[in-house]
Amino acid sequence: MCTQADLCASRKRATLCSMNFAFTEEQEELRSTVRAFLENKSSEEAVREQMETEQGYDAAVWQQMGEQMGLQGLAIPEEFGGSGYSFVELGIVLEEMGRALLCAPFFSTAVLAAQTLIHSGDDAAKQAHLPGIASGETIATVAYVEPSGKWDESGITMEASGSGSDVTLSGTKSFVIDGHVANLIIVAAKSGAGTSLYAVQGDASGLTKTSLSTMDQTRKQAKLDFDNTPATLIGEEGKGWEILSTVLDLVAVGLAAEQVGGAQMVLEQAVEYAKVRVQFGRPIGSFQAIKHKCADMLLEVESAKSAAYYGMWCAAEMNDELASTASLAKAYCSEAYFHAAAENIQIHGGIGFTWEHPAHLYFKRAKSSELMFGDPTYHREQLAQRIGI
């Protein structure tokens, strides 16, 4: 089994190998270890069971992910209780979680919230919150989207009142991933200096959490209402969007990696079914129409992998290409996953449309992920602006 010491040895080689779209032996071992764990803990039966619960995840599995495997702290610096690996390793884990449709607050905690803290420039906030995230003790998220549904800074209207240690927040945040179970919420709000970030405890006074009924119940979302809720400033006042814009590029890459995992899984489901489903005395995969569908799916999935993997390398390096690559990867991987999920249903025929079939679960995750943090149209516009078109 891959150990943390083994992965430490591969860290220096990760960048070069990822740039060439190949992974080191240690990184592939990480993939194998995570896949084996998820095949055991995130079976279709387990996914269906957890998505029907109020909290939406298995607390025992979450604890194992933190204490035994160190997944929550994988990309957190060692000085704050993590393992100090790069975004490449984190992307590999996200890809496997997308493949397994894992029901857990991993994306919100280990990607969205952890990366916000890491890039906040606030050492006190890092020391206060990152060790808990790394151990799995803390479930965290970021709340910045409001009922308007806008993904950019123009949608942030919540106001922060007071200053110093006496700050309160009032307003509503919507579509907050895992907001119903988070015990740390990083909130974007307007202060006198502009958009700022604030830490709010999950049990703070004046905070009301309402679970939302969404299309994809494998990833829970919530509406959060704040009424003079006490908060603590993270980073420099007025620099919140500057931090968030960088984090959202990393989040786009992470979500693209997750989408690639799901797309690969539905491709495999479609090909396997095409081999065993017989009509007119022959497997349906022998018919040209089905062959072409599978071939087109393969092309899109492999292209999506290239986009996501390059984005992972840019994120690991934090280079100048990250911004454009993030939007490119999110736009392309969103469409590739959704198309592959839809084609998987078509290849399965009538059974693919039933709630009892796993194709249904992947289709809903694909659609939800396509819209999350900006749809393909939004990211194409972002890409055009960033490359000067």
C-alpha cells in the first residue's frame, strides 16, 4: 500500500511527469490505493444509501479518509498538519472520487475551503483552521454565491458590519456545498474596503442552515441565512475577491478532474453494456451506430483528460497559464462529461432511463457539475477575456 513517506519521495518528480501527461509510479500507486478504498466504501449501494440521508455522507468513512489515508490533508502544507503534496496528487484523488460518485464533503473542505485558507496570506487563520481540515475533524466550505446565482464578484451583496474583533454578517448565501454540515464557513461579504472574507463557526448565533432540494443528491447544497452573525476576518480587508478569483481557478481545475473520473466511468459502462447486450443475434456493440457513439465518447474523454491534467500541472506550479487553462478545462470537461453521461443512457436504452440504473446517478452529477462554479458559456467568456480576445 502507498504510504505518505512513499508519496513524499515522488513529490519532486510530480511536475515533470504531469507536464508530459504521465504520472510517476508513486502517483499511480496513490490512484490504485484510493480506487480500492472507494470501490469498498463508495459502491452504488453505499452512494444510494448516503444520498438519502440528511447529512449526505458516512461519518465513519470520512474519519477513515482523514485518520488512515490522510486524504483531507494531502495538499495542505506540512507546517499546518498536512502532507504537503501538490495539486497533481489532489487531482488524482478527485478524479477517483468522481469515478466513484463519493458522497462526502471532500470537495468543499479539502479543495474549496482549504485552498482559500492557503492562499489567504493569513498565517493565523491557517494555523487555526488547516490542522482540523487536514485531520478530518473540520468540515468546511465557502459561501459566496447569493440568490442571484451570479458566480462573479458582482453577485456579492452581503454586508459586514463592525470592525476588528466585532464583526457581524447579515444576508443570505445560496448553493453552498455541504453548508448544512460545515462547522467552518468562509463567507464573502462587502466591507468598507470592498469584498472581504470572514470565518464563521457552523454553530454561530444568527446562522440558519436550510438544506436545498437539488437535482444531484450525491452532493448536498444548502441555503445559509445570517442575522447579525459573528465573524472573524480572514486575510486583508478588501482583498477577498483577489483571493477568491485565484481559488476559483483552482476549484475549476479540481472539478474538471472530478468530471474526468465520472466521464471515464460512464464510458466503461457503455462499452461493457455494448459487449454483452444482444439484439438480432449479435452484441449491439457490433452495430456501426453504437461503435461510433463509443468512439466519439472515447475521443471526448481522452481530450478531457488532457485538459484536466494540464490544468492540474498549472495549478501545482501556480503559473501564468492557470487562469486560462482553468476556464478551458472546466468548459470542455463539463461538456464532455455531460455528453458521455447522456450517450451512456442512450446505449443502455430504456433501462438507462430508470432510477434504479447507475447511469441515472452519473447523468445528474454531470449536469450539476456542468453548472457549478460557472457553466461552459461562462467559462468560455472568461477564457476569451483572459487571452485578450
